[in-house]
Amino acid sequence: MTRILIADDSTSVRCGLRTLLGLNSDWQVCGEAVDGVDAVEKAHQLAPDLILMDFSMPQMDGVQAAQEIAKSGTGIPILLVTLNISREIMELARNAGLRGAMSKSEISKLPYAIKALQRGETFFYA
């Protein structure tokens, strides 16, 4: 069972992701974070196997939160899932150590992204 933390400031997006992840019996949502600071705290508290992280969130954006989580040395793979993906954001994510980045408008690719990260691969899709 892969335990997944969802970090997004939109309640409807978190609900949609939870529903989508629930279609795979091997995935379990272990928690939800409402902003970057909350994502860092929940990552430490819940020790998820994987994190789905929005880019644009209050208090701390997804890349900054991922950098803070990486400092703990847990090596949790993080996938940036954001509305407005660009080459600049993908490069920022890659340079910050995130394992992937994709657009919310391409959410049908999410299962492929998660499986790639589970295999230790990266998944950058614009």
C-alpha cells in the first residue's frame, strides 16, 4: 500500500485527487495539507510514501515546501501537480529535487506519474 499525502489549497482539488486515488486499491491517502507550511508538518508527522504538491499555495509554495521536506533526508518522492505548468516551473521543480511535475489539466496522466515515481523514475509532463 502506497501512502500518499495531498497538498493543495483548494478543497475541491483535494477532494478530486482523493477520489481519483481511491480508484487504485494500492494507494491510500494518508493526509491532506492546505498550504506549504502544513505540507511540511504533515510530511514529518505522517511519513507518506509519496506527496502530490500544488505549486501556488499560501504561506509557502510547493517548491519551497518540497525543499524543506527534502532537508529531513527522508527521500519522499514529490510530484508537483499545478494548474499553470511552464518550462520554468518544471526546471524549478527539477532543480529543487522534485521527482516530477505535471499540469492539473492533464490529470488523466496522474496514475502514470505516480507509478513512475514508485519505480524510482521521474515524470515531467507539460
